[in-house]
Amino acid sequence: MSRVLSLLLLLAVPLVAAAQQTEHVFLITFDGLRWEEVFTGADPDLIRDARYVDDPDALVARFWDDDPLVRRRMLMPFFWNTIATEGQLYGNRHRGSTVDVTNGMVFSYPGYNEILTGFADRRIDSNAKRPNPNTTVLEFIHRQPGFEGKVAAFGSWDVFPYIINEARSGVPVNAGFEDAEGEDLTERERLLNDLQDQIPGPWSSVRLDAFTHHFALEYLKKRRPRVLYIAYGETDDFAHDGDYDAYLASAHRTDRFIADLWDWVQSDPEYRGKTTFVLTTDHGRGALDRWTDHGDDVPGAAAIWVAVLGPDTPARGELEQAGPYYQHQVARTVAALLGLDYTNERPVGEALAPALGR
């Protein structure tokens, strides 16, 4: 009997190890990217609309096919060639999968608070630069043994230092038009600092996502964090501008940024096979002439999406007839993937069970 017991214990060891392989989590958000484009590609009602498209022929040539399964891959090839085959996607309402915002306001600061804390807070009722009174999951993880100095955030929108409450949390945040700082800047970081000053963006509070991406990538290579939050912002601002060409191009470009991050992860022994990506958005948008808008008065704008890719997440692709799931489940999912039981002063959403193989 002792030999049998010993054999069973030996067999159990790799099973236990396999159950929790994630040591690093990248939380990545696209600001205001609709579930419609994620799951069906370019919108047939918008792609030729001269009110929103400067060059319909060029946009059609780049992103259009009559088959929505083809055109979504044209728009976001990493999502549909990699995440859809190796990970999970939530929120295709055409297939009975729903993810929704619960904060009732359906704009950015309330959405990011819900993503990062795991609960909606009625006190967060504007996009003003006010320090978040709530503790985010980033701050929670930063305080856990083994994670001190191993959590960082990068964002295109200049409100993120307040959303994450950088001053209180101790989580370093590079956002808006901030330069990379420190005495050990790489040559690439110095170049990015110079270019950020020299290349004007269209908006006063949101920098171009290429700067956010490359600042984050350089930090990743140099500081090697265990938790990295990257918040891309262009899709929302181009949508508010009514520029569907640029909105689609930005979604496509950000998909490429994420592919670059994943390729780097797969090339590095410390991260390969030990890293999970969790991707989502802060809010959706309306349809037809209200696609530029979001808010509690815009039908459909509370509908969002989530994607997860990593070693502990079974490859189920698009979840069908699944949910309802909610924005407030993201925070606990991020912590659970690291083996942490995230709690807060208020009840938080449960982790996404399918993402954890449950």
C-alpha cells in the first residue's frame, strides 16, 4: 500500500504544478473598442459612410470582406489567429456570450475603476483628475510578498496616475505625456522621450499609443515586472472624433502591439509558458449614428468584451451561450491567475471561472 501511495503522490506533483503555471500577468485595455468590431470586424453600416470615412475605397480594400469571420481576422489578426486558437474570448452577443459594465455610467474613469477594483463606485462619477479613494488590484498585488516593485502601469490617457492613485499605491505609472525617467535610461527610452516632445498628437490629454507601447516594452525588458498594466487609448478618441478610418486603423495597430508583446514573452525564458494576458475595454459604444458615443443614455454602450490567453486558461476560443459576465470580474481574475485571493473593503466580482479552467 505504501508503494501505491508513494506513486500516487509522485503523479500528483506535476498535476499540482500544472494547475498554476502563471507567474506574470499583463492586463491590457483598449479604450472604448466595441465588441462589434472585435467579433465581426469592420461595421457594414459605417465602412462606406462618407460622414465618418475619408477614403471608403481604401478602407474597404484594407478591412472589408462579406464574411464577418474573415474581416474580423483582417482587422485583428492576433486576436483571431492566436487568442481564438490558444485562449478564450467573451462577449460575442451574436453567439449568446455577454459581458457588461455594471457601474451605470458607461464612461472611462468609472469603467477603469470597475476593472481595477472589482466593484462599481458611484463616487467615481466624472473623468476628473481626482485620486481614486479605492485600492486597485494592482496596489493589492504590489503589497504581496514577492511582488514589491514588480507591478507597473503605462497608459495613453493622463488620468491613469489618479485612477491607480500612484502617490498612495506606490505603483509606478507612466501615462499621458510623461517621459521615461531614471538614471539608467536605455538608448531607446531617450529616443522615445525626444520623439514624444517632437511628434504632436491630436489630443491634449491622450498621447499616441505607439509611445505608450514602446515605453512599456522597454520597461518590461529592463525591470521585468510580474504584473504589467498597459492602457491603450486611441480607439476611443478617434471614435469621439467620428473618424472611422483611424478607429479601425488604431484597433489593427494595437492588435499588432499585443502580438509584439506576446512574441517577446515567448522569446524570453523567464516569461515563456508563465505569462497570461487579460484583455478588455472600459466601455462599449452605440450603434449606427451613435457609434461615436457612450454613456448611460446610449443603447448598447454597456456591452463589452474580455479575452484571456495564457498557460492556465484552456483553449476554448469564443465562448458560446456563456455568462452573463461582468466588468467587475476582471480584477479578481488577474489576482487568481497569480494564485492570490483578492479582496477589498467592498465585495468584488468573482474570477472568470473558464479562464481558470473551472
